[in-house]
Amino acid sequence: MRSVTAMVDEVCLKALDNAALDLMMPRINPSKLPPKYEAYAVKNGRRIMEDRHVVIDDFNGLFDVKVNESQRTGFYAIFDGHGGLDAAAYSVSHLHYHLSDSVYYPNSPAEAIKDAFVRTDKTFIQKNEYRTLKGGTTALCVLHRPEERCLYVGWVGDTQALLVKNRKVFQTVKPHKADDESEQRRIARQGGACIMFNGVWRVNGQLAITRAIGDVDYKPYVTSEPEIMSIPLDGDEDFLIMASDGLWDHVKEDDAAITVYNMAAQKAT
């Protein structure tokens, strides 16, 4: 019986041969690898950081969702808290769980995203009944299904996603702000009002966004029901930028895209 040392020596000697080493390594189809991503969180002049984000490369694997290969899914989400970080911290931990647990997942992604947003908001409000939780949060999530060649985007609030394709930028998200006439009409039907205050339209004169998770004191005017968009992919897409208004209020879309192109070029050299 050979000793363990002899067996290890044999493996190490084989590793000196590049051809033999190549055969020893598992072969991975590059198309099956998750997309590359970078995540950044920068606090501005405020005392605390209220933004949160989450990336799950293998969403179905994490939750043991039994699906075929054509439904391979990545999950990306960011949350921009306001009035405190409670809603953002809660949402970043629960939205993806409610998505995986939805009766609509995995076969109806758009309906599952809508269900997850509403359930996350509902459970946050229920928890607020016995624990004092503060504020609310915007929410933007993206499901990427590469074999299906599709992105599913769901959002509430003014956090946005910029799709860059063939050096052209496409803003995929329409912000939910109180200056939007359709949102003003919806809120008026529910008995609320959008009022101009200090040059900014605000729900009941206070909150500038009209859809969010949390914001218990503004229900039902500030709803958690998201808008959903499905974006077909043809392979010419370069990248997607997801960011809160902390970026978009100060950086032009073209400048953001150029910055990412430059970063990608630097990493490639």
C-alpha cells in the first residue's frame, strides 16, 4: 500500500506538466459563470449610512429552488433608506426571501417580484406594531436570467438602473416622485395630496417619493406596489449601473457610463 506522501508527490509531479494539470482541473463553460460586478457604497455628509445592497449570483441554488437550466437566475438589489436605516436594513434581509417564497416564483418572475415587495412592506409594518421602526426605503431589484436572455426589473422610489448597450445609455426606471401627475392623481384618489414645499413636490407636504417600503405614517398614499419591467437581452449589452439618487443627482448618465468603461479597460490591462 502506497504511503500518503508518495501519492501527494505523484500529484505534485503531474502538476509540473501544464498539459496534465489542465486535465486535472475541472472544465467550466465561461457562459455558465455569473456576470462580473463591482459594488460600492459611499456615505455622504450624513451621520449614518442608510443605503444597503445585496448580490446573489445563484439565487435558485441559495434557496434550493428546483428549476431547469434555462431558469438560472442572479439577483441584485439596492435600497436607499430615509428617515433612518430600519427599512433598508430590513428589506435587504427579507426581500429576496419573500421572492423565493412567492407562489409565483420561479415561473412568473414579474408577479413574484411584485408579491415580494408587497409582502416585505407588510411584514415590516407588522413588526413596527411591537417594535418602533423608523423611516422607509426605496428598493430596486433585478433578476438576471441569462438563458432566458432577459432582465426583470422591479422598483419603488427614485433609485434607478442604467443599461448601457453599444455605448448608448438607456434609463430603465421611471422614478416615483411627487411631481409625477399620475402619482398625484393616485394619491388624491386615496385622500392624500401632493404639496409644493420649498420648491419640491412632496406627499402631504413632506415626503418627496411616492412609493417605498416602510414609511408607515404615509400609508396608503406611499405604496409599496412596484413597477415592473422586463428587458430582453440580445447580447450587445455592455453593463448595467444600479444606483440611488445620491449618484444620479450629481453625475450625468453619460459620465457614469464613461467611468465604468474606463474602469473595465483598466482591469483588462
